[in-house]
Amino acid sequence: MEFGLFVQGYVPAQRAQADPEAEHHALMEETEYVIQADKSGFKYAWASEHHFLEEYSHLSANDVYLGYLAHATDRIHLGSGIFNPLPQVNHPAKVAEKVAMLDHLSGGRFEFGSGRGAGSHEILGFIPGVTDMNYTKEIWEETIAEFPKMWLQDEYQGFQGKFWQLPPRKVLPKPYGKSHPAMWYAAGSPSSYAMAAKKGLGVLGFSVQKVADMEWVVDSYKSAIKEAEPIGDFVNDNVMVTSTAICAETHEKAVEIAVGGGLNYLQSLLFRYHDTFPRPEGIPEWPELLPEYSTEIIELLIAEELMICGDPDEVFRQCKRWEQAGADQLSFGLPIGVSSEDTLNTIRLIGEHVIPKIDTDPVHRTTRFRQSSGA
């Protein structure tokens, strides 16, 4: 199993009220987290693209952000988590250009994750009047298979679809080196896993909440991908899942950090905006919040495998559970409610004590897929 980091520009109201430059500080701190992850042996860093989601995510122009990180890092793979290719949000030709440019700037380290937006608040900002959020699925389905053609055809044959059109044009630049970057899909529901597998796409599993939910979801993906008809140049047989992670020198210190991290607020915001995600029992409707997390609640979340938290040995055992459940990559969300110092310490400790025991192959899985391409 490989390891990643997920950043999104989280700026909760409490922080903004206390710091007039909270937004700037949050974005710069998350940049430092990725740079430290690169040094600590993490293989992936994923940057969100969200729009209009106050507090939850202020990282909207992630292509700009990833361009900076391409220069600021040396080895870590940089992924769009996601680029939104709906033509009402970003014209597909411009998305293809951004992907190829980032592939060059990173020296072949870019990963193309796509998706359909976070939920009704975001989608209705670009497509007013939509009453069924599944409407975006048809748009995404029409678009996604065109990207490999834009990258691999000398002159793209052009497209005349229901939602967008493009005459024959040379889409430039072409990706760096062989083939094209690995392609992923952000899955918001279990049914999306099998759909992604059939297209040969890796899955960014932001919807999986606990280890116990992982096994049957991965099983459905792994079964479906055996029959994949890849839209791209190769099959990206790969499932990434996310979890909150806090690691400290002692269990007691890690729990103390978690209690003060405002995790209840982040979780409440997640379901405020991601209203297309399955809502677990007990999650209240916004603006009602989950109760603040006490020591007892944090211990319960750890016991129920709903978060990774503890000393390095505990975190290692918790990560092994995700590996045993079938995850190909475990990516950590690091809440801004936790201090920058404690977050950087989490990254360092995981890099020193956990990653070397689990991820023993120096070559990224996606790099192997790309090198095996016939392109």
C-alpha cells in the first residue's frame, strides 16, 4: 500500500475570526505539508478543486497550486483531486492542456483525477436550475473518454456532443514522455467504484468512512476491473481512500491533539456541502453541528476504525488494517484545526516509522502502469 496527502484549503470560521489572514496562512501551511510529505516518503499529494464552499475548501485554482508544487517538490506525485471537466465549469480542451502542462512541469509526476463536483451548492453555481444532481453524470460520461484522444492523437479528431463541441484541433502540449498521466475518478458512492473500474480508472475514494466499509467496495471494484475496457492507454487498477491522521510520540498526546482539532466541525461541513454522499446515521442537518469531540469520542472513533490516531506503533497497525482491506493507497486529510507544528510532526513520524514498513517499493504503482504502456 502506498501513502498520500490530501489538501483542500480548509478555513473554518473560528480561525478566520481570530486571524485576518487565515485564508492565506491556511493555503501556505498546506503547501508546507506537501513539501514535507515529499521529503518524508509519501508518494502522492492530492489537491482539491472546489468552488463556493466557504470554510470547507478555499482551494479552487488547484492547477495554479499544483504548478507551484511541481517546482517545490522533487519526487512526490501531484494529483488533481479533482479537475472538474464539465464544460460549464472548465472546457475539456483546457483541462487537457492543463494536465499535459503539469505533466511537463512535474517531470511526469502528475496524476489526473476527475469528478463531477461536491454537491448541489457547487453544481448549481455553474448549472442553475438542475433538480437532479445525477444530471452531471451524463455530462462527465460524454467528456471523460475524449481526454486520451486529445493527448495521443497528433490532431484531435474533434467532438460534437450534446453538451460541448470542438472542431479538429491540435491540443498542445502533449503529455511528457510515454503515454499520458494515470486517470482517476472521485467516487462519491459505492456504485461509482464499479463504473470507474469498467472504464479502467483508478478511484479516489473520498466516500469510504471506515475500514469495515472498504472490503466489499474494493471487491466490487477489483472484480469489475478484470473486465475493464479502458478509455485511456492503460488500466489504472488502483483504489485510494482517505482518513484523518494524527500521530504523536505518545497515544495520550495524539488524542489530546485530536480533541482540540475541531474535527466535529470539519465533518459537519463535509455533509453540509457533499449532499450527494450517503449520510451516515447520526450526522445532523446543517447548521446543526456534531457535538465537540471529547477524549471518549476520539477513543471511540479510533476503536471503530473511523480515524487514524496514536503513537507510531498504533498508527502503523491502523494503517495495516486499510492495507488488509484492500486499499492500494491511503491518503491522509490533515485538519487545519490541528496546529502546523503538530501536523508537520504527524507527517514526519508517519514517514519515519510507518511508510518504510508498509510501502517497500520505491516505484509508484501509476508509474509502472504508464511504463508498461504500448505508447
